[in-house]
Amino acid sequence: MNIPIGIPFAKGHGTGNDFLILEDPGDALDLTPADTIQLCDRRRGIGADGVLRLVRCTAAPEAFAMADRAQWFMDYRNADGSLGAMCGNGARVLARYLTATGHHPGGPLTLATRAGVRELHVPAGEDTHHGDVSVTMGIPALPGPDRITVTVGTRSWPALHVDVGNPHAVAFVDDLDHAGTLATAPAVTPHSAYPHGTTVEFVRDLGSRHLVLRVHERGVGETPSCGTGACAAVAAALHRTPHPGDPVRYTVDAPGGRLLVDVAADGTMTLTGPAYLTAQGTVRLHTSWPTAAAQGERGLQRPAHGASTPALLARADRGLNRLNGEHGHQGKAEADR
């Protein structure tokens, strides 16, 4: 009988946007797209909008060039197994994890991502499992083209192409219900503007720098919240009604909760909102389990780079033990949503 490998994990969310955290400091896990799909499957796995693999920059080929500025690299995977460059809510949840496990004392924190180094802040001295976390998201780009159209059913809206480390199409609507069920991705044209797909935001502007939105995330589907999407929505709002350059704050409400986006005079955006750790445990990846998107694909691979399975598990267990030792709730989930 082939017993699958057990992998320690933690789980957290930012305004309902939930993630699995795999601590892999030595870059030992060969995590395949099929593995990610299984982990994120809400019936066949643990269930999440994405996977956050935590790797030391000195061990991660993608992040080695950033090792002089950041200790940790966020390897973000969408629920469909694709790689993600940046995830605002995911970065905040990962910062919460680093603080709760004793990897970081709180206060300023730098994190390497595929979109570059991001600055975060976790208030020191608070409950390490709860509370607001901020991340500097940089200055969004408006790469064009000017004529983007988003279509759902018989309705179409003009949209703005915004890049926040990942692509977005932002459409302002009169009624969020007009977006429909968002069971499938909205049609976005021209296709050449987004050769690898895009996240789509449907936004209502309530005035007084207050936005409400719904999001269909690329590689995931509709999610309760999206950190880069909140910043993209603010960038689109500012494009419609430019401000004189003074710092401003926007409130962005999503189905999963409220996020704040501060815009500096130079256009740099900082995203702030709650980040929670909700559960921890061990997950087994079964190669015999079919998934809706990947029938018959291989499961978790042997640890790469010569690392043994016991050594890999011991490293991950140490992080979870620190998480468990202070608060004593291993295997329990907090009813915080």
C-alpha cells in the first residue's frame, strides 16, 4: 500500500480571500500544478483560493537576486495551479504567519515576490494571529490599450487595463448584480491585451472615495476579496477623476470585508486590512485522487535538491509548533468569518 506523504500546513485569510501556507525554507518541495489544484479543491483537498509557499530567498532561484533586501520569498500559486506574480491579501496573510511563528518580531517586514520586493508592516505587541497588516503595493501602471470591453451575457462595459504586478480589467457599473453569477470568467476584449488572462473587477463608485466591488480572479473564479483588485479599482477611480497630487485614502468594500487603500502624492499605494490565521494541520496528497481539472496527473513529487522527507517535515513542523505553542489550538479552526 502506497502511503502518501503528509505535509504540514497553516491556513489564513484576508477579508475572506483564503490561502494555504506551506513553509518550505530550503526550496525542497516540488509542488506541481496538480498538487496545487488538489490542495485548493474544497471537496477533495483542504480548500483555498491559492497556495503560499514560503521559501528563503537564498534558496529560491527566482528570488536569489532579492536576497540582499528580503529574507523570505512568497511563491504564490493560483487555485488552478498557475503561478501568480503578486497577491496583496496573500502577502498580508503570509506576514501574519511569519509573525505568529516567531520568524519575525513584528513591525516593518520585506517580502520578495515575482513582482519585486514589497514592504509590509505588522503592528508589534498585538495578538499575533489577528489584526490589520499593511503592504506597499507600488504604483499601478496603465499599459493600455484604451478600448477594453468587459462582457457578461448581453451587457458590456468599457474597462481600464490596470497592472498591479498582475493584470486587471476594471469596469464601473451601476449595479453589481449585473455581473451575474460570475460562475465563468467574463469575456474581455481585445484578447491581445491579456494574452495570459486577467482578473476582472466590477466597481460601483459611491462617492467620497468609497468603492464597492466584486471580483473574478484569474485562475480562481469569484472571490470574496482581492487586494490587488482593490488597488486596481482605486487606480481606475483616480484615472476617471484625477486628484491634485495630495495623499488620499480610499475605502474599498468587497463581499468579504473592508480594505483601505492609501495613495501617496507620487501614486504609491498601500493596502491595509485584516489578516487572520484560522487553522493548521497536516495534509496528505493522494496521487489516486482525481481532480476536476487534472485527472490522472501526478501528485506530490519527492523532495528536490537532495532533501529527505523527514528533514523537510521537521522544518515545517518547527514553524507549526511555534504557531501552536503560544496559542495551543493545533488542528482547530477559528470561526472568524
